[in-house]
Amino acid sequence: MASVLSTYDKWKQFLGERVQNARNAGINDATIQRLATEIGNFLALKVDPKNDEERVLKELWSVCDEQEKQVMAKIMIKLVD
């Protein structure tokens, strides 16, 4: 079975499902965004990009300040909604 990170579409589907699960569990969007920022930090530090889209996101993340990372996390959540 291919990893969820093997294709960008699988990653977006996975992320979208997790965002929906969090909302169904009563987690508000501000908390989801904070968690998405923490996950983005983890991925940028610990996970090698598996495709071009992830590579671009990692490069963008690496030049962002904390506020910009929060905006990127919010945009990713909007993208998968």
C-alpha cells in the first residue's frame, strides 16, 4: 500500500478527512489551524518531500515566519475543505 505522502492528491484527501474528523469531534477551526501549523513544522523538519508539490510547500514553509506559517496552514485547510 502506498504511503499517504506518496502523491499530493492522497495527502490532500488524508488531510481533508482529518480536518472533517476534527470538526465532527467538536474541535474549532482555530485549534485545527494551530494543530495544522504544528504538523507543518514537524513535516518540514522530519519528512522528506515525496513529490514536487510537497517540495514546493517545504521550500515555502522554510522561508515563512510564524505568522506566515499560520496563514499557510489555514490555506491548506481551505484547500482540502
